[in-house]
Amino acid sequence: MGRAVTMNETLYRYLIDHSLRDLPVLRELREETAKLPKAVMQIGADQGQFMALLAKLIGAKRCLEVGVFTGYSSLAVALALPANGEIIALDVSEEWTSVARRYWKKAGVDQKIDLRLGPALSTLDTLISLRQSGRFDMAFIDADKGNYLAYYERCLELVRAGGLILVDNTLWSGDVADPSKQEPDTVALRAFNDALHHDERIDLALLPVGDGLTLARKR
């Protein structure tokens, strides 16, 4: 049975050196974020490039992002969207998203990103009430793990048939596969993975990209 190759530091560096097509603004944002106390929350450069490629592959124009942090994933995807593309980005932190705003503007994509501060579930419910169901091409979920299933259900409503939902951290440093790990976030992610595995509304792939990246295509 084929398995993913074990990714040590040497092989990861090879992957980056032979795959990443970096832009200075993306590199600068990664470097600034790396100095922050919660730097581990940022996705890797390879994952950002992969998400941008997926956006292009499905011809995405309207996207959702649940969990912004310093804006790396939204920046990477915004750069891949057409000039009339849009990301509605949801977060609760003015502090972290102030960094995101600076880099969105520096990259010239700030007009593509509509940042909405406040509880994401409430914002998603508002979008549904405003008849936005089926109006989005892609969604990315990377926020508090306990609400992953709730975010997913709302994103599934908002994304069109054939649209894509990406979900971060679904391997959780391998803890999801260790029954002895019973921390609340681990338990929540385990339940999330179980639920999507049996969800007939989607086509599914769980990839060993970053800390685990789930791809769910709405049928």
C-alpha cells in the first residue's frame, strides 16, 4: 500500500526549493508572522501556493475564509483570484488582522478582501439569511476547532455545487490517530474527521499537507 513519504527537514527544504514560486510580499508576511507569539498558527508557504492553485483550478471568484490571523492564506488566495474576485474573511482579532490589512494593501489586493470582525458563526448565519447560499466557490476553515463542524455546515450551505471547502489542521500533529490523546481540540477534530468521512454530500480527500488539509467538494 502506497504511503506519503516521511517529510524530514531536508526533504521539506527540497520540496520548497523545487516547488515554491515565492513573491516578496508573501515572504515578508511569513517573516513578520514568524516573530509573533502565535506564529505556529500560520500555514506554510507550500500550503498557501497549493490553495492558490486550487482556486485557479476551480475558477474561483468568491471565497470565504473563517479564521484570518495575519492574513497569509487570504493573501495567497487573493493574488490568485481575478481582478473582480472577492474573499469575505472572518475573524475576531483586530490585533492580528491589522497585520493582514497592511500586507493586503501592500500587495494591491485589499479591494478583493472584505474583512468582517466578530463571531464567525453569526456572520455566516447572516450571509445565509441574506440569500448568499450557493454563491461562493471556495471556503477555507482555520479557526477554533470546537466549532469546526458548525463552520463546515454553514460553509457547505454557502458554497455552490462543485465548490470546494478546505479545512486546516485536520491531522493535528498526529494526535487525532492516538486514542490516548483526549484534549478538547483533538476530540473535536477527531469527531470532525469522522463526520466528513461519512458525509455523502461531498467528495473527500484528507491530505498530509501542513498539519493536515481536508478537501471537501460539494456534490
